[in-house]
Amino acid sequence: MAVLTFSWEALYNELMSCTKCRLCEHRNTIVIADGNPNADIMFIGEGPGREEDEQGVPFVGAAGRLFNLLLEEAGLDRRDIYICNIVKCRPPQNRDPLPDEAEACLPYLRAQIALVRPKVIVCLGRIAARYVYDRDIQITKQRGQVKKAGVFYIIPTYHPAALLRRDELTNDFVADLLAAKKLLKRIENSEKIEA
């Protein structure tokens, strides 16, 4: 599937009236993104939850609050990064997006990537990593492994919601955030990067 060519305005207008999958039927709002549209690091989650659907902003629920704390711990500022999701409407009962729902939204995600032009993409969780990093990803085995794709580098890690259930994953998650930050610095310093 090709990347749709959008300006930010055209992308937002298209998304606001999107009815390409069943998720539009029960949404309160479209949850497009948050953060810096010129960010060097982009974070991609799976889809909005209840609080995100109410506020129209990704990662504002319990997992989002933890994510903010861990970003800060890693020396990253939410205002300097770009955060979005695979799907822009909340799946019912916060279930995983179904494949046809994700496929319907992927052109929008590709447009966001093309507009932001990040140097590093961090996939938050298995669902995001499946559509951006590797269809057959095993997140516990492949988290933190850098992969080059075109002009950017992709790092999969756990979804912050997983950390709420399994606190022992937090150190790995922070290590992945630090690795993304270090990778960005290496890219900016034009070092050769093995991936």
C-alpha cells in the first residue's frame, strides 16, 4: 500500500471524517497524535483507550502517565517527541485492533511518518511492532533490537500498559528509551550504525 501524500491540514481533515472501518461507529473523537510534528523520535502505540477517546490525545490514561514518568527518567521530554497510534479510534473494551482495522488506518500512519520524518521510531508493544517492525515479532525476544528501514531506525519495546501489569519489565523499557536516545545522538553525529 502506497503512502498517501498529505499536508498536515489535509491529513487532519481526512481523519476527522474517516469511516473506513467499524471503529468509527463508537468513537467520541479521533485520536491523531501529540507532541512535536518535527520530532526526531516518534513513538507508535496500538490504539486509544477510554481516556484517550474522551480527550482526543494519545497516552493520557494510566499507561500514559507511567510513560510520561519513564520518558522523564530517560531524559526525554514529551513536548520534543511525536506520539501516535496504529489506529486512531478506540477499539471496543480496549481490545487489540483487528487486522482490517489496522490496515484501514495504516495509510494515515504512513502519512504521519512521511510528514514528521523521524530519525528513530519506537514501537510501543507487540501490535505496533507487528505493523511497523516485523509481522512475526516476538516482543519479549526482539525488544530493543534496532532495525533500519529506509531512512529511519526502528526499535520495538513493551507497551507502557504491560509495565502496569508487570513492573519487572520497567528497567528494560527505560533501557530501550535510553537506547533510542543514544541512537539518535549517534545519527546526529553521523556515526556508522550497525543494524
